[in-house]
Amino acid sequence: MTKTKTDPSKRAERISWLLVTPLTCVLGFFLLLPILTIVTVSFWNYNEWSFFPDFVLDNYAFHLTSAVTWATYLKTLKFMVLTWIFCAGIGFTVAYFLAFHVQSLPAQVALFLVCTIPFWTSNIIRMISWIPFLGRNGIANSSLIHLGIIDEPLEWLLYSDFAVVLAFVHLYALFMVVPIFNTMMRIDKSLIEAARDAGASGFQILTNVIIPLAKPGIMIGSIFVVTLVMGDFITVRHMSGGQSASVGRIISNEISLLQYPAAAASSVVLLCTVLLMIGVMMRFVDIRKEL
Amino acid sequence: MEPRSRSFYLLAAFFTLFVIFLYGPVITIGILSFQGPRGGLTFPMNGVSLHWFFDLFEQQAVGDIWGSFRRSFALGLMVMSVTVVLSVMGGLAFRRRFRGSTVLFYLIIASLIIPSILVSLGVGLIFNILDLEVHWATSGFGSQLTWTLPFGLLIMFAVFNRFDKSYEEAARDLGASPWQTVRHVVLPIIAPMLIGVALFGFTLSYDEFARTLLTAGSYNTLPLEIFGMTTNVTSPVLYALGTLTTVFSFAIIGTFLLVVVILRRRRTKSGSDAGSGLV
């Protein structure tokens, strides 16, 4: 026993600090510092070979006045809204089924795992795996022709905006299922019984009891979907065959041209956009309460 | 129990479709990777063979698949260990409020929502400015931690929110030191959840692409290698690789889940009530 008479609450706080020191160091060096660096470099200047300290606003001026930027943001927002609609619809339905219609806990856990396992596999492989399905001579086209629904193969299945949204929904629907399922499992079943006793129809129970109580889960899922789609560059590039643009692709193109200050400025604008969206969504949910 | 309603069957059908949607494409490339030597990227199957798998083991025209697999595996293990340790430490610390805890909490959330490409770019820039060489085991390792740590920490926060503190009080009453309490009471109770954190740590690292893009340096990790292949390989060898890594991922996930099951079973067998502290 140490004989120093420190106030126990101070000692507890010191232990807490000690415990989070490594974590703070990692996030400080690999998250906070990189963001600060991006903000700094976004004011730097560059030429064909290198970039160097300076204070210019040209990177922002160019990025914000370019018509391409605005069109790309519009396009990215379109991807985001479509993906969000489908993910929310699918995520809610699947979570609702798991939480309220599957009655044994082991079955719930098993089916929930079935939904989450793809999350732990490679996104790139999951993207590639759509090629044989959607291609010109792919399964979708040949079965549609076989069934006599179409005569010519559909060209817009692969390497199109359709394919991009499809891949996004495929990759990110899980991010909706998991938090919505989590909040639904906490809904007190007696509330639903009470609603039923009071004469509510199944649909009324859904809209007046379950949806309001599942809102935090929907919000957390939405935060994931919004940030993942807004920052994406690889899904859009891969599934559109390089034809569609997204904000992430602007940044990744600037990086590959070694125009780091330009990429940094674009990144800052993207970051502000994402944080603004999340800020609005966070007003509807207290994440600390949802854990 | 209520009788199954019509909506049950409708929703069950929807769920089945969703599962087909999730797994169908991967199963398709699984089948197509057994294409005959003259087969193409889509159906029909032109014979059945292991040709493309053998092809993988031969010297590739592009890249170094096995080297990148070894690197990804090593990196996955590194990220996994650090994620588990730091998440437990963070979880323990966050059970009390301390000065700075709110800021740190939002930093953790920020780590989750800041687009991956920004982390990649920022870390790449830092190393560039400091004239350090980016390497998968240094800059790549750190960048991946910013993705795995929030998941690990959020799981631990959830675990400790449901943790019954009377177990610790009992240990303390019996004269256990704080360290003994953590070592012999808290850790055994949360062990199954730690397996979950480890699973997240390993798989998220093993599959991470965007955060390693600018931070891996001259030696690629497997996802970078695969992405490189998508642009210049147009034979089923790509599917064979995809099938192999997916099978590997499934094996890893299966192993982790098996460990959880074994831990649970051993507990019920030895009559310990550890774990029932988690409601």
C-alpha cells in the first residue's frame, strides 16, 4: 500500500488517463495530426514536381468555382440519397423481421450472424463478384432473355450508376441492419402488447410504437451510410467502369497526379460537408446512450 | 406463442431474398473460379478445372500475391492485438467520467466517420513532409488502427454498460487488489466479447483498402494487390483469388466463433457463473 494520501477520485482519474494514453497517442498521431496536416497543406502551393509551404487560397478557389466540383457533389449526393433509401428500407425490414418475428433467441443470433458475416469479408471481392452477374453476357441478362422479357442484353446493368448504387446497397445495408436490430431488441415487448390491447392495428403499432423507438438505430445506420458513400472512391470507380465521378474520386485523382495541396483542399471541403451532415443527424440521437 | 401471421411469411421471404442478395454474387464467383482453362469471366462454364487456382501459385505477371498475403496476415495480427489491448484499456477507463473523456469520446466517433481517404492522405502527407518512408507496418498499421479502434472501443463501451459491478465489489470485499480484480474477475467475464473485438480487429485490417492506399509504401497488402489485379487481369484467376481469400475469411470468422462457443461450453461445464454478469 502506498502511503501517499491522494484523494481517491483524483487517483481514479489519473488511472483513467493512464489507461487512455496509448489510445490518445494513436488517435492523435494518426487521426488528429493528419487532419491538421491536410488543413495546413490545403493552403500550400505546388508545381509539377513538388509541393511547398505557402499561403494561397488558389486550391480552394479552383475547387469551389469549378463546375465539375458542383456537378460531382450533386452526383455524389444522388448516390448517397438512393443508397440511403434502399439501405434504410432493407435494413429496417430485415431488423424488424429478426427482432419481432423470429421468436427464439438462438435463431435470432444465428440469422443475425448470417447478415453480419459478409461485413467481415473483403469489400473489393464483393464488388468484383457482381461482374459475372451484371455483365453483358451475365446471369441477369441471359436469364431475362431466356424468360423472353427482353430481346437485347441490357447495357446499363454493369458499369453504370445503377451498378454503383447496387454495390453500395450490397456493401452497406449491414450498417443499417445492425444498429436498427440493436435498438429494436431493446423495445419492451409489453409496449406492443399494450398498443394491441388498446386496439392498434399492426400497421399502427409499426408507425406509432416501433418506428419512433427505433429512430436512434436508424440514425446511427444513416450516419454510417452517409459517411461511407460520401467518402467513397473505389466503389464508384469500379462499378461505373470509371465513367461516374464522385467527390472521393476527385481527391484520389488529384493524389495520383501528385497535386497534394489541391487534394488537401478538396478533402477539407468534403470533410466540412460530411461533418455538417453528421452534425445535423447527431441532433436526433445521443450515441452514448445507445451503447 | 402466436400463430404465424401472413406478414411473417412475407417478411421471411424478404429476408431470404436479402440473404441471397448478400451471398449470391460471392457464390457465383466461387463457382466460376472452377472454370476450365478456356473459360471466361461469365457463364457458361467451359469445363471444370482447378486451372485458375494452380495459376495463382505460379509466378504472376503482375504483383506478388503470396508476399502480399503474408503482409496482410501479419498486419492483421498486429492490428488485432493492439486493438484488443487498447480497447480493453479504453473500456475500463471510460467506466468513469474523467476530464477530457467527452472530447476523447468524440475523437473516437470522428475516427469512425472521417472518410478513409482523408486518413490515408493525411498520414501520407505527414510521412512525406517529415521525409519518412511509408511502410505497411508503420504508417499503414497506424492508419488501420483509426478504423479498428472505434469498433473495438464501442463494443467495449457496450459491454461495460451491461457489466454487473457487484462482481467486482465481491472481489474487493474478499481482498483482491484492483489488478487482481481486473485479471481474475473482469477479464474472464468479458473474454467472449474480446474475441469479438479481435475478430473485428483482424478482419477489418485484413480487408482494409482505402486507409492503406497511400500508407502501405512499396510493399502492397492483399486488398491493394487485388485491386491492382482488377484493372489489368481479365481472367478467372481473379475469381480464384477472390474465392481463396473469401474462404480464408470464412475460416477466420469460423475459428473465432468456435472459440466463443468453446469458452461458453467450458464455462457451463465447470459450473462457473462467469459471463452471466453480462445481461
